[in-house]
Amino acid sequence: MKHIPRKRFGQHFLSDHAIIDGIVDAIDPRPGQPMVEIGPGLAALTQPLVERLGRLTVIELDRDLALRLRLHGQLDVIESDVLKVDFTALAQTLRDKAGQSGLKLRVVGNLPYNISTPILFHLLDHVTVVQDQHFMLQKEVIDRMVASPATADYGRLSVMLQWRYAMENVLFVPPESFDPPPRVDSAVVRMVPRAEPAPVSVPLLQELVQVAFSQRRKLLRHTLGRWLEARGFAGEFNTQRRAEEVPVTEYIALAQACG
């Protein structure tokens, strides 16, 4: 029975075999590695992944698709909203099954366009149990994730993710690679957690960066400057710049100084 894509789940199913092969090659799955796929859909990526891995855990919200996936003998299906999945607990479960305490999760997926950013921030809470992440996303989101300072794409997402991950745009995916084709270009990003990230309060960094980029056309003295004054900040920070001109390292250092 043909599955009808559901708009409320943002479903666009990958159908281009050359693109699928390119994504799997970029991920480079190895037998026995604990991998989790978010939103496997019609298993276009799932099947070549599981052929290399031997076994794969998948997270699928759509009840009909989850039912289909359970018929596959090499898949462990979690029928859930990914934002409710405790990846730290999941990593522990997979480590216990494998009998290897040091194993970390490899996370992959074609993320729904409508909730891609919340998923990225949810996974940030579980980054210590993750080896790497490969996601297909809207290209404009990836452009923001990997953006350099002093560019139009550089913003809150750039700072929050680049603090914790080394990121690379690895593959362009055109709309015709999907059924139905989305109205946007897509791409695949590789995210590797930094081995020794600067220690910082994540809620404080989030607040600081959100304030900084709240009025990105204005100089920071109008936004972040007032926020720093309200906190009684006595250190040095140049607020005669716009938010996009400040590199990630300076935002981190400021958050540490305010902590």
C-alpha cells in the first residue's frame, strides 16, 4: 500500500539513488556501530545503512510508517516524537546491549523542515554521548549553521552550534531528489562534537546570544550593552559592533566572564 506523505509531519521522501549512495558514503557506517536514524520514512536511507551496520535503531513519529518498519528484522523501532527521546538513556541501552561501555551514538536523519532547529538544540543537550551527526536539512539552515562571522547567514544558530561542534556542509541535494519535491534546496551536514569545548553555562550563552542578535542591524550597545549593564558587568567588551561581527570565541569568553 502506497504511503501518502503527510504535510503535518513535513514528509518529503528521498528517492534519488545516487544521492542516497552519496549520503551513505559520507556517513561511512561500520558493522556493529550504534546508530540512530531520525525519521526513516520509507527506509530509503535505512536499508543501505542497516546493510552495512547489521542493526539500526530508528525513531519514527508516523504510526503507519512505524508499523511498516517493525516488519524489518534488523530494525529497533522507537515510535515517538524525537523531541521526547532521551538520547543519553538510549546510548546507555545500546552500550549495555553491545557490552561496550565506551560506545557513542552516531545519529543520522532527514530532518523535517518545520522542526529541524528544535531537534538540533534537543541533541545539543545529549552531545556527550554522540560520536557524530549527519543530517539532511534545508540548505539555508545549513548555511546558517556553518556561517562565518561578518556574513548575512551568521547568527544565533551559528554561535550555539559552532561552540560545540565542528561542522561541514558535505553534499548538496536538489528538490527533484525527493517525492514530493520540496520548494527548497537541501544539503547534508556533518557535525562532530568538539573533544574539549570551552566550559560555559549553556542557558547563559543562549540568553546572551539571543539578546545580541535580537536587533542585528543595530550596534550591540543598544542590545547586549544594556543587558551587560543590567548584570553589572565590569569587564571589557566592544559593543560598537553589530552582532554578526563578533566571532564565536568572543561570545564564549563573554559568557564565561558573566558566569
